[in-house]
Amino acid sequence: MTDWGACERRLATGIETLGIDVGAPAQAQLIAYLRELSTWNATYNLTAVRDPLAMVTRHLLDSLSVLDFVTGASVADIGSGPGLPGLVIAITRPRMAVTVVEANRKKAAFLRHARRRLELDNVTVVQERVESFESTDKFDSVICRAFAAADECARLAGHLIAPGGRFLLMKGRDPAEELVDLPLDFRHVDTVALSVPGLEADRHLAILEPGLI
């Protein structure tokens, strides 16, 4: 049986270590999201991580580690899977308009369920391949987590970024080798080494901007 109290404590401690602004109501909603994910995962295999306590570290805190880099009024999470990091961003930044793009039918169904269950009115779920997704309104931030190589991400989703917007690529090891083949209409701004509390693995965030070099 899951010790949800331990999950709450690990989340709170991790947030304190990260030094980010996530209040008690948002923390409670993150745990509610985790409960829904754990329940669905038992049937639909949405994530390889089965233990909710491990999910706190590997999913919630990992997603929260990039929170301060997500800027602007609107964000698109491409290849969102079960909502990582898109739903985590939506819960902790309720004034942001968050669009989660996921082609997989079961994962998109979970995203719609979580949106309803958690009353995330700032979330739009798009069940479509990202390269086919056309939006009249472009996004201030586009983010992806373990979606594809940097150059492929830029080619598939670059059309979604608003002028002056940023493309945020969540990676494990330093993606320097991937960044040499970026399309000419993107430039690499910075790569930030991240520290996820309780996770002994490399984490990096590559920041790209549209515009000729």
C-alpha cells in the first residue's frame, strides 16, 4: 500500500531544496495528480516508474526543477506523455495557459481525465502529432522532456514558438553534441545543469531561441 504521507513529505522537502515558490494548495494538487497517474498506470502503463514515491522524485521534482525557466503567458508541452512537465507546470502556475500535445491515445485520454478531475481550466489537451499541430496563437515557451534529439525537436515543433519565445529541452546528459546540428533558424542560448533532489543522474536544460545566428 502506498504511503502517501511519505510522498507528501518528499515533495515538500524537494520543493524546499529547489527553492521554488510552490504553496501548500499546489503541493496537495500535485499529490492528487500523482494519485490519478498511479491509478491509471496500473492499467494503462503510462510510465515505467511504478512506485509513487519514486514518481515524486523522477517525475514531479524533475519537472519542477525547470519551473523558473518557463516564462511568458503561454506554454506548450510537446510529447507530454502523462503530463510531464505540462500538468505540473499548469498546477503550479495556474495563470499560465498550458497546452499539452500528445499523439498517444491512452496518454491523451489520461490528460483529459486529469484536466477534468483536477479542474485545470488553464490546460488544453491536443491529441495530435506535434508536426501536424497548427496553432493560430504561438507560444511564449515550448518545452519537451525526453522527446527527441535537439535538432529534431526544433524541426518538428519550431513552428509553435512565438517571436521572442524560447524552446526548452529537458535532457539527461549534456546535449552539446545534439546542438551542433540545429536548424539555421534556431540558436543555442545556454545549457543549464540541473540538480533534482534525490536523483543521482545528470539533468540538463538546453535553452534555444528562434532567429538566425
